[in-house]
Amino acid sequence: MEVKKIIAEIDAQIEKLQQARELLSGFAVADSKGPGRPKGTKNASTTKKRKLSPEGRRRIQEAMKRRWAERRKTATKGTATAK
């Protein structure tokens, strides 16, 4: 008799798992496209590339020159003290 009871419990668990699977598979079909923007959206093709003005480019260039000069100064100071 005990074997029949165990088999009945297993069958009940299988039925519950099958119901859960059916519920989850219904959601999975709706979300199967994956992350990201769908192909063919208008926003992707209408975005414009930003342009930098000559004045802005010059300011960035000068700032980078100052940074590199400062880095060279600290690098030479560091090697002189290390010797």
C-alpha cells in the first residue's frame, strides 16, 4: 500500500510542475525577442552626430597640452629622485 501512496504523491507533483511549466512557457513566448531596440525603429536612424566647433576643439587641445606638460614634469621629477 505504501508504494501506491508514493506513486500518487509523485503523480501529484508531476501535475503541479506541468501546470507551472505551462504558465511559464506562455510568458516565455511573449518575451522571446530579447533585449535591445527592435530592428527598424525610427529613433536609431534619425539620431544626428554631434559636431565640435573649432573653438571647442582648440580649448580641448590646449587643455590636453597642459595635462601632458604637467605629466612630463612629474615624470622627470620622479625619475630624478629615484636615482
